[in-house]
Amino acid sequence: MNSISNSYKNSPNHLKHKIPLDFESVVVSVPDSHKWENVESHSIGSVPLIDMSDPNAKTLIGEACQKWGVFQIINHGVPTNLLNEVEVETFRLFSLPTQQKLCALRSTDGITGYGLPRISMYFPKLLWSEGFSMMESPADHATLLWPNQPDRQTSTVMDKCQKEMKRTTEMLMELMLESLGITAEDVEKKHNHPYKIELEELHKQNVTCIKGHKKLSHIEGSDPPRDDPKFEVWDDEDSLIMTWLWNSMTSKISRNYMFYSSVREIWENHIETYSMKKDFVACYDIESKIFNSKQGTLSVIEYYGTLNVLWIEL
């Protein structure tokens, strides 16, 4: 499963879809690139405005999602003084000269920075818009915009804003899910997926156990040659340690390692497969599909094709 950043790298923006219109230069006429033909107003009513203090907020949000796909909220709990500070900092940023704002232009395959929204590439004409996308701290971009005096005020305000947006988003997501009959408990179960294990903790336990039996050579050293007199004893010990490792895993995970021939194979593959750097929930789902796939009424070719698609995805 690709991350957002990987998706952007796979679909880079062209330069014309990155640089906003220079509003300072638009004095007499609008350039053809920004002239939208047959623009008509629609009288289909106002976008739903939902009061988050309303006891029926959950129902109203569910209806707005189904009928509109968009809504506004009030009484959301974001401090008014913070919203005022965000407005001041936003005005200050976009009031900078165009060339200064372009110093923080979003990269072609990037997520953050100054520029047009990425959706502009899907429209026949360019948008009357300029934006500044942020993720995590905007300190690096602030340094680009104000190189001689890094602006801590903007970074501080936007950091606070992002924390409030995260809280509000989580609240809205919970209400959206509840409107579909999905409870917080259901979500918690999904997040506590059996595949989501703490690799570091599990390995620490196993290393302590193996070290206590003075058998670390089975995961850190080299295997003795098969013609070595000590090989038979070493092989018996390796089988015993394999059993320890299997027993330290859940059954859904250990069964994937039943056909490995040595402790080292299990150990190295376990690190590679369950590394916290990977999207382990997605990997687990795909591996489960592979493991549980049955040929049934499928022909050999159809069955192979099904497995092949899963292997490629994994």
C-alpha cells in the first residue's frame, strides 16, 4: 500500500500546475489559461452548516456525507483566538512578494510548500488560487520564506493549528463512522490487528532467552559445515530454538514459518517481514489471503493467476 508521498512521486505535477497566477500582475485582463468558459451559478441550496453541540450532529453529518460530500461545522472547540492568529499569519504569508513565496515552491513530486492545489492538473483551466500545504512543522519552509530572520511565530501558530485540526478531524471521523454503524470499539479492534506486533519487544524477549541458553550463535554466528563433528548437536539445538521462536508468535504468524529450515532463516525473514517500517497491516491482510486461498472450482491457470496478483501486490 503506497503512502501519500509515494503516490505523489508516482504522479508528479507539471510546473504550470504548481505555480499560482501572479495576482500582482493581473491588472487589465485575465490570461486565457485562467478563463473559465460557461461558468454558471447553481441554485441548489447552501452547503450544510452543522452545529457540533447539536445532539443530532452525528445524524446530520451522515446525511451531509451522503447527499453533499461536504459540510461546514460550528462550535467545534477550536479556540477563536487561535483562528484569529492563523488568519493573521496566513495574510502575512500570502502578502509576501511573489518571488519570495516562490522560494518555498512545492517540489514536482512533493506534498508541502507553496503552489496550486494538486487537483488543478485535472481541470481544463488553471485555478484562481494559491495555497501553502503543510505537514508537521512548517519551520523549514519558514526559513526559506524569511531566510534572514527565521519566523518562529508562524511555525508556532501553525503547529497549534495542526494539533487542533487533528483533534477535530478525529472527532469528525468518529461521528462519520458511527453514522454508518461502526463503533469506536470496531475501529480499535482493527488498529489492534494481530499482525501489529512490537518487533523490538518480541526480539528482546527471544534474544534474552537464547542468550540465557548460550545459543546466540544460531542467530548471530555462522553455521558449522555439515561434515563438522559438531554439526549434529548444533542441528538438534537449532530445531529446539526454532520451536521457541514458533511458540513466541501467534498461531497466525508462526504458521508462515513452519517450513523454514533454520533459526537464522526464521529470524532474518521475521525482521524483514515485520519491520515497523513496513505497512504491516496491509501486508498481513494480503498474506492471509494468500495463505487461505483455495483452488476450489478454479482451474489451475485461474488459481495461479489469483495467487500471482496477490504476490505482486505483496
